[in-house]
Amino acid sequence: MMQGQSKFTVSLISEGVLPTSVGGVGRWLDYLINEEKNVKFNLLVIGGPEKYSHRRILHYESIPLKDSGRVKSARPEALRDLLKMFLRNDENPLYNLKRESIRRYADCPPAGSRTFWRTLTKFYRQYFPDKPYLKFFLTVKSLLSPLIRILRIDEPLRGEVYHALNSGYAGFAGAVMKCLTGRPLLVTVHGIYEDEREWELRYMQSEDWLREICLTFFRKLCTATYEAADLIVTINESNKDRIAELGAVEEKIEVIENPVDASIFRPKIKGDNERIIIGTVTRIVPMKGVIDLIYAAKHLAGRLRNFEVIIVGPIQDEKYFRECVDLAKKLGVSGIIRFIGENDPTRWYARFDIFVLPSLMERSPMAVLEAMASGLPIVCTETPGTREMIGRYWPLTPPGKPKELAEQIYRVAVSLEESKRKALKIREEIIRRYSVDRFAMRYLEVYERLRR
């Protein structure tokens, strides 16, 4: 911190994310609030716990995902306007948001009211009369409830800059508070919100019409956020290009790469252990391709002796987790695959010999960065983010191709000592390029620029 420089306040807005040492955006947030010593932070979490405390957070609030139902006057016409979010046209009721429109939308009928039901039913009969009503009603209600709750913010967080951690509900909450206070809005994009929602809907095998109304809603939500943001920061060039494709003004978009703490993630001297430990740190969700890693283990079992696969990370999709466990049993590899669950990955990187990320989609995975800083050889699928981060160092395999994944793991395993020496050389570049100090300096500069 420069001598005599005064502190200022930034109000952070996330969607279910709290600072954590476990990984992902939570780890990124932990770096931000702990390294920006010249900044005081407030935190608003959409769908977060009612109470939360952190030594670096001055003030914490949460917004529930369900509409509270409290409204001064119920105006069906306000809801009718918001329902345009589900129509495939150029009309976006949230675009170019004004204070008076926020106050008007805040008077939407409560989601549990008869007025809400009647208005939504009329909309259904006009635009979707041949679709299953109950499925339509429940889907639209679940998407609108948090939006209406955000529009009812009457006391915005105080701060000189609002900083949202995605372009979805969190970004839109930032847009509302910017509109109410006149303070600037910064949006950081990690994963591409619209693309991630599309991937989830495809995995759920949603009907085409249902998937389309959901994606239309999310695209309009994100477009409104992009328009309201004074600056959009993302984590790599491929993200920047994609955000511009989705409608953001390119001149508004800057890149600040993710950080990694070289003092925490560093090579460890392993004991003499003949067993090769193949490890990953990931959320247990379909997008992360854990099933492909299990198939790859089956392919390896006939060629590679004495190895184990360790999967560290939270189970966020119980159904998918059961599919993984059942598949491992069916393939006869459950004895060499261990699911650890949510745990501090730092201690696990030290046990791994090879790090594998089998994801079907990634933008800039923190886990790979941490693994490279830990001096591990990397086997990874090719996605927009991994191509940019890892492609210059290690061969990438096609996503969804477990046989090719297994082949690359095998090549690394049979030349393990050589691969580890290569990994240590790569680490030197990684810790320079992705240093925490560089990350903190860049964000401080952005905050200072916006608050002027």
C-alpha cells in the first residue's frame, strides 16, 4: 500500500459463492479480499446463508432465491412486462435500466399470489398454449422469483464500486444498485453464464421448448448486465471473444488472469511409493467429465500396474455421483477409484503424481493452475480455457474421449520422472505469470480507475 493512500469500500456481489480455501471462484474471492489491503469489502450473496462473518468483510447480506411476497401494491402490468424475458425477440425489459422502471417492477405481484398465477396463465395461453402448463408455470416462477427479489432491493449496499462476480443474477443485482446509487459497476466473468446454463439444460435433457425459454431468459438477463457494466473483466482472451459475441461492447472488456499462490502450492518431496497416484480436483457435476475419467481408468487397468485414481471435490449433483459410483462398480475399477469429497486440495496435490482434468467445458480452471504451481505433470481435455492456459505446455485430449484421455495418462506415467522434470520447469513460468501480487495490483488499478 502506498504511503498516505486512504482506504475505500467495494461492495462484492456473488451468486452462492463465499470466500474459501477449497477452490474455484471461492478461492479466487479469497485471494481478492485478502490481498487487496487498501480496500474494505461488503458482500452480498444471492442464495447465500442468512448469516456469515469474515474478518475482511465489513458488512454481509444475502438475498433469498424465493420471492418474499412483500409488496406495497401488486401491479399485473409490471409482471406482464417482465414476462417478455421469455420471448425470442429483441425486446428486453431489463435493458438500459432506469430508477423508475426498477420501482415499477418491484411492484410485481408476489410469486405465490393469485394475481401472479392469473397473469402468468394469460401469458401461457397467448404464447405457449400447446406446452405442459405445470412445467411451464414452475419453470417461469423459479426463474422470475430471484429476479423480482433483486428488483425489490430498497437499501443498496454502500460502497464506491459495485463488483459482481458473474453476469447472471449477481451481475443484474449490481446493475440495480448502480441504477439506484449512481456508483460504477464492475463485472468479473469466470465461466460464461449463458453457456454454462445451456450445458446444464442439455444434460438434464430438457425439452427443446423449455430449454429455449430458459436460455432466452438467461441471455436477456446477461445482456442487461453487460449493458449496465462500466467495465467487464474476464480471465482470458477466449472468454473476452465469447463475451463480445454475446453482445458486450468489446471496448468494455479487459483480461486479468487468475492468480495462484506459489507459497501455498509448491512441489513436495514424495516418499518412496511404487503406486502412481492419478488425481483430480473438481466438482462432481456432469460438465466436469468424471465419468470419462472412470472409463479412462478402465482402459488403463489393462496396461498400467499399481495405480490409483483420487477424485477430490464437492458432490454438487447427487444423481451424477451415483452414476459415477455405479459405473466404477460395473467396470470393475471401484477398488482403484477414491472419491474424497470436499477437502482442502493443497494436501492432495502433494500426494498426486499426475493431475488430470477430464472436463467437457472449462474456461480457466483454478485447479489446473494450482496443480501446475505444485509441479505436477498435467493431462487435460481441450476446451477454450485449457487450450489457452495449458496448450503451450502439455498435449490436450478431445473432451468426451476417455480412450484418448487414458492414452495420454499412460504416456505421462511411463515417463514419469521426465514428465516431473518438465513440470518443474513449467512451474517457474506459471508462478511469474499468475502471481497473486500481479493479480492484486491489476484489480486495485481497476478499482481506482472506476471510482474516480
